Amino acid sequence: MRLVFGLVLIIGVGLAGFAVYFAKDRFNQYQLALAQQKAAIIPLTEVFVTKRQLRYGQQLTPDDVQAVKWPADALPPGAFTELSQIFPDENKEPRTVLRVMERGEPLLIMKVTGPGEDAGVAARLGKGMRAFALRVDVMSGVSGFLRPGDRVDVYWTGTGAEGQGITRLIHANLQLIAVDQVTDEERNNPILAQSVTVETTPDVVAKLAQAQATGRLTLALVGVTDDVASAEVSADASSIVGERAVAPVAEAKRTCSIRERRGKEVVVIPSPCPE
């Protein structure tokens, strides 16, 4: 009996030790998984997003935005993280939407005006940039297919330094910020514009003003995905019709003569030329 009891006791102690070892191993695995999970947690921050679709020209109010959690490492440039950044205490006037925004989209500083400002051209100009208007018609304005936000190459046609007609690319990839008085980039219907407004630097403004005053400007639309810079281009009449062949000038035949007076008349008599 004692032998059986001892045997059972030994078996029980062994099972208890195995259970403790197994439980400790499982606890270590749990702690390791918990540590890995903590390490994988992404730091979050608050970002303000739109609560509804907002289109160009609409006013932005505090009721149109809400704060959501956003990965701090993926924060979009120009995003607002505090409501006071959108609507400062010193200026409670609403902002104006410059580009269409869908519901849940992060509100970015480049998509709205400053507090109390309208959606005019001046609100969209970058630092150091200027707005300049170019006269266009159906032909020079790409038949009405231009929209705000497009890019164009500007060609000048006038009289060159040698007095002959010439067409030359004077600037490439100019950004359009308005077509006539329309600045909405989401507008899809074509406009037969009489003017377009470009955003560029002051030195290019001077070049465009001189070109517009001395010749005719023509615009060429640049593709949306085209990132190839246009090279210097020029053309004159000879590049269209080709160089005109110059006829050789025949050498004039040498002739000689002598004059004789016969009474009151002077007679010219042909004679051989001296060598």
C-alpha cells in the first residue's frame, strides 16, 4: 500500500512539475506576443477632415470639419491638427474652398483660402509668383479646351531680326490659374475664352508682355502626365517651304566698239576687243 501511495505521489509531483513548466512556457510566449504587439502599435495624431463633400467657392465653417485619428508618420503636408489653426480666435470668419474635397478627406491649407478671404486669383498665387493675362481666341486658345489647372507652351509669331517672319517657343509649361474669369479647376465644360491668366515669375511676365505687344501669341496644351521639358523651338518660312535655290548669274559677254564721226553724226562700229 505504501509502495502504491509513493508511486502515485511521485507521478503527481512529476505531473505538477510538467504543468508548471508548460504554464511558464505559455506565459513567456504570451509576454513575447504582447511585447511584439506593443511594438507594432502605430502612433496616432488628430487630423481634421471634411464631414461632407465641399466644392469650389463654398464657405468652410466649423460644422464642416471633424477630428479623426491619423497615423502620425503619414500626416499629409498642410494638414490641420487643431481647430484653432483652421479658425483662429482672432478671426472667426469662414474660409473659402479652392478645390473639391470629398467626405472624410483631410483638410489641407492649399485647398482653402485664409479666414475671410474669397476664392479669387490672388488667393491662389504662390510666394514670389505673379498673375498675367494673355489675349486668346478660338485658334490661339486651343479651341476652347483650356481649363484652370492646365499647362501650356506659349509660342510667339512676329518679325525676326532679319526682317522675316518667325515663330518661336518663348516659354514652356506655364500654369493656367484662370480662363476668362473662371478659376474652378473642376469645371469640365469647354470655354471659348478671350483671355487666360497664367501664374509665373516677374521676369517671365516681362517677356510675355513684350511678346504680346510685338507679335501674336499661340498656346499649345501640355498633357497631364507629360513631364518632358520642351526644348528651344523656332521656325521661319524657309523651314516650311525649304531653301529657295538661287539661279546662277551668267557672266556677261564682253563687247568692244569704236566711235567715228561722220559729218554731224557719231557712228558706233563694233570691233574686236584687245587681249
